[in-house]
Amino acid sequence: MDDASEIFSTISDEQNREIIKLVSKTELTIQQISNMLNIPLSTTYRKTRKLEELKIIKKTKVIRTLEGLDESYYKNWISEIVITYRDGELSYKLEHVKIEDKIVRLWQKFSE
């Protein structure tokens, strides 16, 4: 499967879209995503890994818990996905969140 087909297949999945929507609002762990969407943890790991491979979401930080386990936090990394079908071929373009947007979000977080 080519990248455009993978992107199309991935965002066609309702649970993947829900994951993207959740991490667009705030950074979340896989456990938090699983709990909020009421989907199995193994499914959440698989879907999150695929979204990260396709550069749709991004791991933003890893925190070591008191139990000694690492918890990764994820955030949406795109502002737009454009899929085009022309002459029998799918193509896509991902518009990533700009650095300036990240800085604005950081300042907003500090001001809360």
C-alpha cells in the first residue's frame, strides 16, 4: 500500500479520527485516550503508532511514573490533510502545525 492509500485508509477509520480530535485539544497518554474513547488499550497502541508513523500525531514528551514506567504523551501534529485523486492516482499533502503555533500554545499554557 502506498503512502496516500495508507493516509486515506487511516483517516477513514472513525476511531483514528477521534484520536486525532482528542489530541488536537490537549496532550494525552495512550491510557487516557483508551479510557476517553472506551477502546482497548492494545487497539489504542496500534492506532497511535500508525498515526505517529504517518506524521499525523507526534510524541511530545515522555514522563517516568512513580512505578518506574515511561508514559508518552501525544499531540496532533497537523493542521490540514489534503487528499487528491487525479488520473487514477491518490496523492496527499500534510500541513504540519507551524513552530509559531507551538510557541503561541506554550505561552497560552503559561498564562493559565
